[in-house]
Amino acid sequence: MTYDELLALARRLDGRTLETVTGRRFRVGIYLDSLVFTPESTGRGQSDGRRAAERFLVRYNKTGSLRPGGYGRLSRNASYLVGMLLADRRP
């Protein structure tokens, strides 16, 4: 998956409430060229930028893992990124 494909996924998921693997609800959006995650619990958007998402994708493309713990040092939003990927697999 490329970063552009990840942004396209975020556009498709825009407006939907998603869940992390632990059940935390959130929404995803895009600001400029970065993903912004808004947890339902706080209502405050957060992003760690494009570079962190690209680092996440490098490892995801190598491993295919959907376990957020494997990405913890790469992105503080790993659980949300995995939640996006899981939402794309659901009907």
C-alpha cells in the first residue's frame, strides 16, 4: 500500500465512525497532506504527520501485521491506522 492509497482509504472512510482493535471509536480525516484521527472520547484531532504514516506503511507492507503493538515506535497513531485497514476489510 502506498501513502496515496492510504489517503484514498481515508477519503472513503470520511464521515464514518471506526474502531480500533480494542474497541475505541474514532473518525479519520485529512488536513493538508496528513491523516488526522479524532477519538470519540476526546473529540480532539491528532496527527503525527505524513512521515510517521509512511514509516507505518513500510513495516505494514513488509509484515502485513494488523497488530498495533508492532508499530508503536513508528507512529503514536498505529491503533488508528490499523483500525482504518480493518474497516476497509469489513463489508
